[in-house]
Amino acid sequence: MSHPPKPLIVVAEDESELATLIATHLEMAGMQSQICNKAAHVARFLKSNFANLILLDVHLPDSTGFALMDELRQSGVDTPVIFLTGENAEVQKVKALEMGGDDYITKPFSFPELIARINAVLRRAETVHDAKITQNVTTTDRPFAFCGAEVNPQRLEVKFSDGVTENIGRKELGIFSYLAANPNSVLTRKNLIHSIWGIHADVRSRSLDQYIVKIRDLYKRHGLTLDAFRTVHGVGYIYDEGA
């Protein structure tokens, strides 16, 4: 009988003794840990590794936890974050939560409480991802127009002006959604892949191009040419919303 993988927790804490102690309690609770003493170490690790959660100290030697979280979110890393700090100021807590932090724990803390809060955030994260169709689309997204047709994420369908409704796959839906959300600008293949498959996905440009061909063929069957959706050779694609 196979066991589910242990959650990986990044411990971003510059106090080495505390970091080691946290890692020990995480292991006792059935989790894995990766200790990073600097913000740069966290960013570098998450560039090529998946983590379930980040325990993020507000004050790190080379940056702040707030600045690091902002950097991670801008680069597409949406790993849940619990902030750790020795400050009990309400303004810090409010800032952490308004930035999208999932929880905030003030030092000193008890380890049973820390583990309980980690488990609570992990459970919420699982529920959030249950609704995801691709990295950028959920089953609760509303229908939207795209090049003369209506795309319905809730039903994975495209309704054409000739009255015919066609089923589409998850990745095609992700492409539709990303293009509709980013009109009138050149979109690189890498950004498109990361937005749909995830930042750590090992997906080749050729695979993406195959999905694009399927979308073009779908529209062609209903007399639509997709002139507004063009290839930018050597770079990616552009969707001219007004074309």
C-alpha cells in the first residue's frame, strides 16, 4: 500500500537553531523541510522545486518576508505562506494578511500550535486547488467571449455563433483564458506554458503548438479564421482583441 507524499515545508528563518528545531518538529509531524536562511535561497529553491508551504520570517538578512512574497507572486509562485515574526504589532499582521499571507504567527510560539496552523493552511490549499481546471482556470470562472464565440469554463465548452456547442480540453481552456486575460500584447511561449501548466512544468513548445493547432481547427470548422490570434515568430503569440 503506497503512502501519500509528505508535505514539503520551506523554513525561511535566519536563526539557525530555531530553524533546526522547527524542522525537527515538522519531521515528527510527518512532514519534510527545507531550511533557507536568506530570501535569495528561498527564491532559488522554489525556481526548480515544488513546496506545499513556506514558513516565512518577516526579517531576513538580505530582504524582508513581505518583499520576498511579492517577488514570488510576481514570478508565478503561489505557494501558501505563514509569516513568522517576533513583532506583535497589529499593523504587521494586517499587512501580512492583506498581501495574501495565509496566517501569521508571533514568536515565541508553541510547536503544537505551529503544526496545527500548518495543517489548517494545507487543508485550505487543497480545497482551493480542487476547483482548478488548469493553473489559471477554475470551475467557478464565468463564461467569456473569445473571437466570435463564448467560452464556458464551468462546462468546458465553446458555443459558436452558428448555434453549435463544442467540448474542449483543459489545456485548450487554459489557453483561451490566458489570451482573453492578456489582450493586445506579445505573450511568450514560456509565460503561456507556465500560466497553464504551472511554473515547474516540463512542457515543450511543440506540445503547446499542438494545442494551438487544435484551437485553430476548432474555429475553422465553424467558419472562423482566428485572424485576431497571431503567431509572433520566435517569441510566442498575440491576441488583438479589437481585430
